[in-house]
Amino acid sequence: MQTHPSYSLTVPRRLTQRVWAFTMLAMMLAFYLMSAGSAHASGGFYYGKWLVDLSFPNNKPLAQLTTQIWYKPANSAAVLVTSQVDELECATVGNLQIDNEMANFTGQEYIACEQPDMVQKFEEVSQGALSLSAYDVVSRSPYVAGQLAIAPGAPTNVTLPAFYHPSIQYGLAQVGGGNAEQTLRVDGADSTSIAFTQTAPYALRAEFKSQPSGNYRAEFTANGSTTLGTPAGIGSGLQVNLEETTIYFGYSPDSNSYFQGTMKTLTADPGAFGRD
């Protein structure tokens, strides 16, 4: 009988604490939205970025899409509002051998993944804050990086595709003597690295760095050394398309060619800069 008074006093206290917490949270959220709305009205804006990653945990292909929503206030640095990671629906074509979380492409296998409509994805992840009207958006500092190497027996002086998206492609070419070259293409503009010696763990990177002038500078990294590409300068205005599409690892539908070599990881960031 003595427990009832104690219980009846405890419940209101907990309810009061919860109401107070929810009230404070609502006030903070309202303050943030008012601040963001005010900055937006005076020149701030939302923008979206995305990238894809391929790896082989437990000797199985795993492709993931990372979608980011950023907010740039009028007179301060951009802040990351939210980021969402989704596993892509993929199919492996051919008998791809994977050992120690590294895939061996022999020129008869590839991985195809369905990439969603990124205009819809931006709107979904931003909860309606970022709603784009165009599917072609500016590409800022697009890059492809990963741990991969071309097979010694691959044909020489032929660029073999490691990654393909309709707007951005990346591949390697055997040039003899254990050396290889990287090639990056974005929106039809491409650049090729100088020859480098393939050395484990095969850490490679190809990037078109955005310049203040609006142009791009092609940079390639291999074995810890970064050099310019040929050509080193890329014109301005490169764009990436955000429509739903199929992306490929180890195959190009344009050239109907396959990758020959090993791949442990690969990240492709088209540098897509969708903004409201």
C-alpha cells in the first residue's frame, strides 16, 4: 500500500523532465532552421555530393553509395548537414575470384551496380531541403582512387577500364617493364599520367583539381608520388549527370572492354556539386 504514493510522485517528475527535454530540443531545432533560413535568404545555399566505394570484405563484393548534404551560410564555412550510406544493388558477371579481400579480374568478369536517381536521392536525404531542377551539375575536383594493379600479361598500350560511369571513367594501361599509366576522363575530357612502377599495395589516385580560374589541373598519384598529367590543364565547365544509371567496375560498355588485374578497393567521387 505504501508503494502507490511513491509511484504517483515519480511519474509526474519523469513526464516533466521529458516535456522539458522535448521543449528544449524543439527550441534548438527551431533556432537552427530560423538561422539557416535567414542565411539562405541572404545568400546561403544547400548542396549535395556523392561518391561510391567498392571493397571485398569476407571475399564478397560490397559497393556503397555515400550521399552528403551540405549547407553553406552566406559568410562562413560550409557545414555537413547529414550523410547517408546505402549498399548498392550489384551483380557479378563471370567467375570473379576473390582471395584475401582482393579480386582478380582476368578480362572476363565485371561488377555492375544500379545507381539511383541522385536528384531524388538528394531530396530524400535532405528531407526536401535540396530539390534540384537540372540533372547536369558542375563537377568539382572529381577523383578516382584505390588499391589496384594491371596484370603483367595484359596487352600493352591499351587502357583497360577499372571504373565506368557515363560521366566519369578511370582505367590503367600496361606500358611494359612492369610499368603502367592511369587515365581519368570526366565529361569527355581526359588526361593520362606518366609511367610508374607498380608496387604493392598499389595505392593510386587520379584527380582533376578545380582551380580558382574555373579550369582543372590533372594530378596523378602512384607510390606516394604526385605528378601532373598529359594534358595537365583541363578546360572549365565539366559536368556530371545525376540520372539513374548502371555503373561498372572492371568493364566499359562504351568500348566493350574489360579490366585485367587485381583490385582491393576503389573509390569514385565525381565531384558532383548539386545546389539549390
